[in-house]
Amino acid sequence: MNHIPQDQTLAVMIRGALPENAHRGRISVVAATDGRELYSVGDTGAPTYVRSTAKPMQAIASLEDGLAEAYELESRHLALMGASHRGSSEQMVVLEEMLALTGVPEDALAVGATLPAGSRNRDAFVAGGGRPRKLFHTCAGKHLGVLAYSKLKGWPLEGYIHPDHPAQREVLGAVARWTGEDASQVTVGRDGCGFPVAAMPLRRLALGYGRLASPELAATAGVDAASTAAAAAMAQAMNAHPLLVEGDRRLASILLADPNVVAKSGAHGVFAFGLRRERLGVAFTVANGTEIAWPYIAMALLERFGNLAEETKQRLAAAFPAEFQNDAGESAGRWEAALP
């Protein structure tokens, strides 16, 4: 059996007088200035699949090669390249624009046809007689970006999701450079959407988000100006269009509405954010793969290390109250973070 990282309890759900569920995992908080780990819980050196938290960094490769200028992509399109979209009408309009601007056919996306990921969007779409399509895949923006990149560079569109495709080699290199990881040390698996997905120490992911929040600091570590500008453009686009990146009442979108925060979720328990004023990067992963405990872990970390706008605190508290209710609307228990 492969080595299982040492995890610690990060959040507890309490029902009545007893803890009912404990959610274990790992946390890393890193200084974006020099990569020093300032706070850690669990084995932050263990390889962690970064999943969709990688999307903003994956886009760096194509943007530093002039993708946005070549296809006249604007910030809303960049936001979708870094998104895990839920299939809202606003998100679909932008994806349709990307198809038109790049000339990439929807059939080229190497994902199956599906329905919107968000339940409200899905129910309304099905009630209106809608049919599955590839563009509804939550990773469609990322796929469109790499397909357009391949078209720009004259690389084949077919096989663009394979690790040996030139676009994917460039994407992996960009993620490794941005996180300060040696590309030869990155373990590559296959993501849910078919893309290669990197596994690296959690503290490297935290550094990547610290740099996304403060791209100018990456230049002092030897990252070139084109990469720094591309990362800055991605982070600015995500903050400008938070609801395009994920959706209503999603933790990352609520945090992105605060200009101090760059945030993104990933599947199976991983979440990351960077703080501009504090020049910090934060990454955590919940070992059981759930996202239900994310908000309480994130809010505890932000209380300790961040300086959120009061409006952001209120929106988080409204979307993710510590007290939860049963189906009769009565108090049934509460969530508590358990950070050491």
C-alpha cells in the first residue's frame, strides 16, 4: 500500500452534545515572499493532487504565449479558463463567446456531454427541454483554453489532453515554475475531466496561491515577466468575475468577491487561497474528499491569518452558518473548526 499521509482533525460536526463527524486533513500557510512555511497541520510535504486549484496556474502557459491577444479574449473569458463552472446562463454566454472567438468546435472538447453541475441550473434547464452538451462540463473553460492554445501554436487538437501533447508539457511546466516545484519531481495522474493532474507537496500549492495573490513576488524568485503578467491577469479576472469562476453561494466565489483574496476549489477535498495584503498562500485538503467542512476550516484560517472585509465576513456567515438545522427548521447542532 502507498504511504498514507499523517492527517489531523480540522473540523468537527457536533450534534446535540456529541461530535458526530470529524474531518481530518492537512493545512499549509506559506509566506509568498520567500516560500517559508509559517504554519502547518499534518504532513504538508506529502504529494497532494491539486485538482482544479491548478486551473489558474495552468492558464499561465497559454497567456504568456499571447493567447488573449491572438483571440481578443477579455477578462471574463480568462475567468472561465480558471473556472469550475456550474452551468449558469451567464457562464454559458461567456463559453459560447469563447467558441466564437477562438473558432474551436465544441465537438473537440475531450469530455462527455452532460447537464449543468448546479442543481438549480440543471433543474431549470431540464424543465425547459434542454439536452446534454459538452459545454456544460464544469471544466469546459479550461479545455477551451488549451484547445485554443494548441490551435494558436499549430499543434494538433486531437490528443490535447494527453501528457505527451506539447500543450500539456507547457502547462505542467508553468504550474511547476509557479509553485516552485521541480517538474521532474511532480507525480502526474489523470483528473476527472481527462487532463493530466499534478501531485506535489501541499506547501507548494500554498506558495502558488501566495504568488497568484502577489505575482510581483514571483519575479524575485526568478519567474520571468511574461509568466508574472499572465498570472496577474488571471488573478485579476477571477476577482473581477467571481460568479463566473464557480457560482452563487460557492466558497471560492464569495472569497473572490473580496479584492484581498484569490481562491479556488478542487475536487476531493482540496482548497487554496492567497491573501494580497498579508502576502500569504494557504492550501488545505480534507482527507475524506468532502467539501462540506471547507467553509469552517477556511473561516478559521482567515480569522487567524487574514483581514477580510466586513461584508465578506457577513456573506460567509450567511452562506455557511455554524449552526445547522434539521428538516423541521430546528437547531440540530453546529460546526466547529479544530485547528491546533
